[in-house]
Amino acid sequence: MAKTIIVQKYGGTSVADVDRIRNAAKKVVKTKKDGYNVVVVVSALGDSTDELIRLAHKITEHPNERELDMLISTGEQVSCALLTMAIHKFGEDAISFTGAQVGIITDNAFTKARIIDINAKRIVEELNSDKIVIVAGFQGVNLNQDITTLGRGGSNLTAVALAKVLDAGSCEMYTDVEGVFTADPRIVKDARKLDRISYEEMFELASLGAQVLQPRSIEFAMKFGVPIHVRSSFSNKVGTIISKEVKAMEDTVVSGVALNKDEAKVTICDVPDKPGIAAKIFKEIAKEDINVDMIVQNVSRTGATDVSFTVPGVDLNKTIRVAKEISNKIAAGAVAFDKDIAKVSVVGIGMKSHSGVAASMFEALAEENINIEMISTSEIKISCVVRKIHAEKAVRAIHEKFGLSKK
Amino acid sequence: MAKTIIVQKYGGTSVADVDRIRNAAKKVVKTKKDGYNVVVVVSALGDSTDELIRLAHKITEHPNERELDMLISTGEQVSCALLTMAIHKFGEDAISFTGAQVGIITDNAFTKARIIDINAKRIVEELNSDKIVIVAGFQGVNLNQDITTLGRGGSNLTAVALAKVLDAGSCEMYTDVEGVFTADPRIVKDARKLDRISYEEMFELASLGAQVLQPRSIEFAMKFGVPIHVRSSFSNKVGTIISKEVKAMEDTVVSGVALNKDEAKVTICDVPDKPGIAAKIFKEIAKEDINVDMIVQNVSRTGATDVSFTVPGVDLNKTIRVAKEISNKIAAGAVAFDKDIAKVSVVGIGMKSHSGVAASMFEALAEENINIEMISTSEIKISCVVRKIHAEKAVRAIHEKFGLSKK
């Protein structure tokens, strides 16, 4: 019977230098020796991709995206060759491939391409001849054989997609943290590592600022039904399994608390309270590729209302410019902004069937005298905007309130 | 009528940093604006290939050659993407390709592959849509789609091969010197730049240590009948044309003087003077991949003889070891070596039809009291081994003797 295939993905921090590459190689070899067929997806060394991008920007402010992909895809090609050499050094047979060589076919959207097909024939052949297969993450080719890259978290997409087509028994994501925690352990001392979490919860946590996995790769894993095991490349401990919702998860009302300090609030004052105005505002903003997060509109008493929304901090200047143009067009008032905010959120599949979660969260904040400036909710999430200086205190209070440190 | 195609090759020093990449881009754009179709072959930035090799050797002393090619081929991929961006910045349309993408098919000899075919369809298409085409030098793929590299001077081979299949009007090699000189200008102040030189002479000069082009790329150009224009990327001056012998060349008896200080002499003493012994010695040495250059065997008077030969200095230790083993096997005597030698050579197509060249050379050395230790000649070359400390003086004396500074 054919051996079970395990897909392992090593992120940039896991292959940042020669020692870490050796360490990753050791883990790969151990898995092989444990009796599995191993396919490894690897990211570029440390911050080498950023260095290449800086080099491109020294040449031109707006590098052509096809050429940018040609350039930055070399990062993963370097790391997969080096990891393969390190595996050889441990006496196991291994072979490296670019995205193009293993037939990772994408659309033409350079720098943010989508995988449309994988022809895994070559990988299967090499596995059958008992080799470990190392694949450069983050990249593919379009039908024209032009090199494309998959955007942020692209190596995770490669790993999930390969796990799917190879029908792998497991997709392990090696990173620099031990798994997914109930809160950032740097903020909450007794934050607890979760054994399991659902895709939906992880998706919300990731969207809310938990840095473990990009929302896009979770969405992708959820779509393909590939369970992900997030674990540390610096220990042998079991990490967190991200999978579809199982019955036991529903007993946990809240899984974790997330914090995002990278957003800013923009308010367009005195917006005429007429149908279609909100649509007009956010259509214009979307046109500029700005990702709006929370939106709050006060009830109008005077025929005019204030519209507030949050955007990523990096987009603030652009957003203010656009907001002012819109305000002129629709005859609204001044545009105000606030960078000193933070968004605190609780996430949990159990919220669906438990009431009172919002009330408990608000209570936790009230007990600490923290004012809530905006509120936004989804089926499995409640977010509150507070002053940035209160952010950590708010996370700790909420974590304590829901008793998250206890299993 | 279709435009004439010019192939330009930029070496590592010509694209060593952002400013030089911009400078190269400017030259490319000028050629395009002068009305040509331009195909550019580019080497890796500065010494980035060496850096990648160092990285591999930190992982393992003996990197697998397929993986090494996977690794080091990224150097040219980086430089061709950056050069393309720089050309865009000057407002011209350009597109970059890896060796694989433009169908440079090689054999399976990783790290020293030979080009067996080029399918230039994609290049022709892009030229026809008025783009400048930038190709990563030094690399190709085998029929299995594994990335290969072409060995030292590989980018020159790429340029010559493309010039051939595209039927280019010219193949320009941009480097950090102004062309081919009658001697190294750092040694001989009044050394003169040659307007033309034959493949054969250039081949000898290159083999003899002139650093402008590798012997292998000249052999390749000669085989395909592609004229090469060696010129500086830091000036607009015309350089040296390397082409097949033309009538006028025969009037020049000697074209240039070359110096090689990187060889060492090895002597196996008291070798039994029997048929087949020399063959035995040099077959064993060849087995170890050591390139023997000059061989001198003294006439035997006693039934035993001394066999001396020169090898690249880097191979000296290995050669001594092999020579001792051989000496044991064939019952010869001690093995001596000498690192303090230099080889001075004159090269000229005209030698074929002029006598007395050797005599003049020996006379020049005698006048400076320089002792000749070994002599080797070919149809168009005479080489003498002298003490290393006399090397520069020898070159100047010979250059003067043949009046090479005058046209």
C-alpha cells in the first residue's frame, strides 16, 4: 500500500539562516523516517523577498508586475535548493522544484495570482521513487509559461493546494509560534494554546490581526477541506489543528481574543441622510483599493448624519484624500480622522448558540472603565473599537472574563 | 523588411549595482532607438553567483549539482528582471525570460551543460511585437525540465547561440575593458587596442590567460561563425571585432602578448624511457580532471628521463598526489614542483607564413637576461615558461621587440 503523504510548509523564519535550514531538514528527514512520503513547501529565506522588492524600487517606483514576479520568485527557488542540499547532507534523497516545474498553473494576475490547476505527475513520480519532494512556495506559471506569484501567504496556498491534489494525510504549517492561542501571549501571560479551532473562527481571528495565518490561506483550506496543523519549527510539540467545525467546539463559547492596532478611523461629517448616499461613498473608496473594515452610521435627527469607518493605517492618507473628494461631491461636511484607536474582538463558534456574549464583553470593558467607540458584530465575532492606550488592558480583561486560560 | 537583430551581452561587472544596471539599460534603449531589434543576455549581478555558491557550501561541502544549478540560476533571473524594469523606466517596452522560458535546451551535464537546441519562437514573437527581449544568461533546461547551467562564461555561450539562431547582425559583448589589447595595459603602458582579431588568435590568447573571453565561448562563436564585438559598457568606443581570419590579418605577424601566472610546474624524475609511459602518466592525470597545459620531456641518455608539465595552480596539490601515485606505479623517481613560474606567449595568425618569430621572442628575453625554462609552440603561438618575478619584464620586452604599440 502506498505510504501516507504529509505536506509540510516552512515559513521564512523557519529557514532564515543556515542553522534553521538544517533544523528544518532534520524535521523533514524525521518525518520521512517515520514512514511517510513527504512533500515540503518552502518560503524565501527570512526577509529576502523584501530585499528583492527594495532592489526593484531602487530601479523604479512602479516595477512592472510580471517582472516583479520574475524577480521575487527567485527567493523560494533559492531556499528550496538549499533545503534539498541540507536533506542530502542528512543522507536522504530529495529533489527540488519551482512552481513551474511541478505544474502549478495560475491565472494571469501577476503578484496576486490564483491557482487554477496543479499537474502533480512529476511529484508523484519522485515520491514513488522514494524521494522527498521540495517545492518552491508562493509561485506558479500562467498558461503562457510566465512566472506568477500568489501574493501574501502564497506559500500557505501552495501547501494547501498540494495537500488537496495529493490527498495528503496532513498539512503541517511550521512557523515561529507554537500554535493558535486564546490571546497574544505577549499581552496575556496565561493565554492558552488551542488544540483545535474551526476554519471560521481562525478566519475571523486572522482577519482581526492574529498573525499566524493569512485569512486567504484559511479560506482556501476551508474551501478544499484540508485540515491544517499549525506548529513550531523550533520544538516538537503538537500545535493547533484548524479544521471544520466539530461538535465539541460548540461547547466553547469563545475561542480567543484578538487585537488589531493597525487601523485608523475616518469620519465624514454631516452627510445628507438620503437613500444611496452610503453606497456612493463606499463604492468610491473601493475603487481606490482601500479595504474598509467597520462602518458605523449614527441615526439621523437633523437630516444629516456622521459616517465613520475604519481602514488599515497604511491607507489612511489615501482614504482622507478620497473622503474629502466624496464629501465635496455629496455636499457633506468636514472629514475627521483618528489614528489612536484599537480594535478588540472575541471570536467563537459557540456564540451562534449562546446569548449574552456581547453583554459579558461590554461588562468586562466597563469594569476597567474603558469606553467603547464603535461596535461591530458577525455570527461568530464581536469587535469593539477603544482608545489605543487601553488596548492591552482591554484584551486582558476580556480574556479573564471568559475564563480562557482554563481548558 | 524586418529590422536587423543585435544581441548584446552584459557581464556581471556591467550590472554590478543599480547605477550600472541603469547604464546598461540606457545602452540597450539607444540601440533600439537606432532602429534595431535588441536581444539582451545578462549575467548575474557582480559576484552574486559566488555568494550563492558560498551559501551552498555552508550547508554541505559537496552540493548536489542539480540543486546547485537550481540555486545559482536565480542570479541571472534576478538581473534580467531588474534590467527589464530599468528599460521600462526609460520608456521602452521590454520583457525578460529565463533560459527555460525561451527554450534553451541542454544536455544533462549539470553545472557544465551544453546547449543542444534553442526554440526561439517566443523571442521572435516578442521582437515582432516591438519589444526588447532580455534573456537570463548561463542557463537552460534539459529535456526533463530540470534547470541546468552552462559553466564558466556561460552567458557568452547563451549570447552566441542566440545570435546564431536569430541570425543576428551583431553579437556585442559588454565588459569592463575597451576590447582586446596587444598586451595587458596594466603591464605594458603603450599596449594598443586591436580593431580585429581572428577566432584562432583570440582562442589562444584566452587560453593563455587573457581574461576578456573564455576560450569555450570563442570556440563556440568560431563553430557557429558568429562575429563578436568585445566592447566596454562604460564608454561608447568601438571595441575589438573577433571574426574569422581575413586577408589583412595575415600581414600582422604577432597580434598580442599574453601572460599567465596561475600555473605551476610538476616534474616526475627518472621516468623509465619506454613506449607507452607518457600515455600512462597523462591518462591517470586526465582521469582526475586536471587540465595539463605544457609538457616537456628531456631526451633520455641513461634509460630514464624527467617529465615536466604545467597545471593550473589550483590543481597543484591534487596533481602532486596523483603524480606520486603514478611514480610509484611506473617505478619512477621523486616528484618535484615549482609554483614560481609564469608563462609568456605571443600569438599571431601571421606566424603561419613568417619564420623567425620564435627567434625574435627568445632574443627579446635573452636581451633582458631572462632564462627560458620550458618552450611550447603551436601553429599560431609560442609560449615560454620563465621565473614569475621576471614575468612583467618579459611581456614588456616582447611587446617592444615586435613593435606592437604601433599600428
